[in-house]
Amino acid sequence: MTDIDDSLDARISSECPVGVQAILRAAWRHDVDALKPLLDAPGKASCRDPVTGETPLHAAIRSLGPVDEEESAEVQAEKEAKATRMVERLLFGGAIWNDVDTNNETPGCVAWRLNQKELYDQMVRAGARAEMLFAILDGYEELESDGDEEEDDEEMGEAEAEAEAEETANGTNGHEAEAEEEVPEDEPGTDAPVSEETSYLESHLTLADGKLVDSAGNGVMMEWEADIMRRSVDAMLGGPPEDESTKGKRVLNIGFGLGIIDSMIAARQPARHHIIEAHPEVLARIDAASSNPATAGDDHAAEFGAAWESSGPEEGAFKVQRGRWQDMCPKLLAEGELYDAIYFDTFGEDYSELRRFFTDYIPGLLNDDGVFGFFNGLGADRRVCYDVYTRVVEMHLSEAGLDVAWNDVDVPLAQDGLDKAGAGAWEGILRPYWTLDKYRLPVCTFMG
């Protein structure tokens, strides 16, 4: 990373309006009394320098500088307390936890880089609160009333706008964060907007060099994930492939992609192996590769076709369910299917769909002592977002009656060519969906 100049002069430009400068300087000094009268209108707590993108939250954290190991614990604690109070005041005033400056850093990113752990944890907590609020507002259905409708609409709109501004652009997995585009709201007399999922399902996919990429250049799935997939299978099925107790399980995987995890599941000799896949080109690849495996090379799709489906211990035991999981899962429930392990790794869907899946379908599809897993790329393009979503998903899983244990997996960024955008593994990819050296692997089971 290029050295960053964290000085006050570097962060507040000459083009910055006087009023914004006053707020930034008060935040920098941790002067809450001076700040209060300056936050006299909505949005001022999240104002920013037009050149540097500095917000009051950035300034309040940045002014601490890196932790000085030679400084006494008492002095450090006093500084942290003042900064913490300022950050609390800004957040109360509507400051946005994940605003990004021109260094591509959120306030939490600044705190992490400066090793200001207390401030970093404060930003993680703020992010989790904001995302939980957004989830509540996103499901809000406004009720009609006879009075003050216009005023109520305006208040709700402001709350939704604030929550939307605070939402991170992260999907169910890291892949999806790159696939998301802003979708305009419906307008009278226009067709409904195309959903992100529909856009993906209509997108042309290419497979080359171990990368499945959509027409926009987003990485749908990549070979570097293989170690994570292997560890996920071990966690769901209870041990390494040579362990006989891992065989004969009933497994459901949602999202075929490159077929990496399904190939690993098949090697465990499951009693039941169902795959849900919706993209027509992925399904066509399965048909083509399995029909002519001699020309398929290393494509795992060659393992899953008509011959594989007919090789099951009974009719329907091995099956590719062709369609969206939203359509297929109700049918599986109606047919009384029950699984010992379920894995979820879709593309073109946001976190709300993952939550919908484990809330609405896991209780009916997963055996009492079964294990649920998913590709945890939630916010994985920056550490603070990853930590925020860890807390959010823990809370939502708990609401759904699920415990989650996290297994940390090392991701060798340099070894796998993941340490530089546009090069190595990311060559030909719009932008990296993974930047962290640790993967937090979820192992979800029913409470009790």
C-alpha cells in the first residue's frame, strides 16, 4: 500500500467549505462541545471534504495516529476515551459508518491500519447496528392511516435513505458484491426493474484458467476457493475423505458454479446428492461436458450428467435440480426431502436471500443433527465489513434457531495470486471480491 499522509493539512483541502472545515477540525480535536452547535442540520455529521473525502468520523479516528508503544497506558486510555466520545456523538448525529475516502478507506479501515483496536471495535459495533436497522426497515410495510400521511411518508423515507446509505454493497458471498448494480425504483408507466439475480441468469458466462466469469467481468467462482470448499466439506460431513463415517450422507448443494464442492461431495459416496443450479449456461455445460468427458479436460461438470444421475442407489438419489432455489426448495419440502448437510453458494443475490434461505428452508430441510454451511464472502473486500457481517449473520442465525461456530482458514494471498487487483488470479476480473488473509468458515447447527 502507498504511504498515506494522515496529517491534518493533507486531509483538509483548501477547497473544503468553511463550515465543513469547522466540523472536521472539531472532530479532529475531539471537541464535542464545539461540535454540537455545528451539527444543526441533517447530514452535517457525514459531511466530507470535496477533495480528500475526509468525513468527521475519519478525522476523529485519524487524529489519534498509530498506537505509540512508548506512551503510557493511562495516556493512551485518555486519548481513546476522548476519541470514543466524539465518535459516539457523530454516530448519534447520523454519521455513516462505512463512508469511503479517497484512500478507499472507511473510518474502521483507518482504525485498523493505525492499530486503534478500541476505535475499530466501536466501528464494527456501529456497522452491525446499522445493518440490523437496515434489515428491519427493508422488511417494513407501511400501513395506511387517515392523518398526517405526507409527514409519515417523509419521515419513513428519511430513515430508509439513511439506512440505505449505511448498507454495505455485499452479497451472500464475495462474488456477489461485484455483481450488484444499483436498480432504479419503479416509476409509473414503466416496466419493473430487472433484479440482480435475473440479470445474472441472463448473463453470458465464460470459463477459462479456472475462472467462471460473467459478461460484466465479475468472478462467479474461481479455483482458488478449492481449499475453502474442501474444508467446508470436511466440516459438514464430519472428517476427511478416508473416514468411513463421512460416507452415506444426504447432501444438498445450492449453486454448482465450477462444480468444485460437488466433486468433493461426490467423492464421499453420499446416499443422496442433490444440486440446485439455475443458470442455463452452467446447466448446458454440465450436459455437454458429461456427454463428452474426453474433451472436458479438468472441468468438474463432466462428472454430473445423465450417467451420474442414473448411478444413484435409487431413482432420484443423485439429481441436478434445474431452476432457482426459491422455486426448487418448496418442492423438496413438499416431497419430504431431509438432508444431513446443506451448502449454499449462489451468485447475483444479496445477503437478504441467504437470510431468507436459512430462516425459511433450513428448519424443514436439515436433519436435527445436520450441518449447514455457506460461502462466507460477506463484505470480504475489506476487513471492517467482514467483521460487521460476522456479527449480523450471527444474530440472524440465532433468530432462526441456529448456532454458528467459525473456523479460521488461512488464505495465502501472495501464493494464490490474490494480493494485487488486475493481476494473478484477478487478471480479467472486474475487481477482487476477496482481500483478506483469513477466511471465516461457518459451521451452523440447530440450537440445543
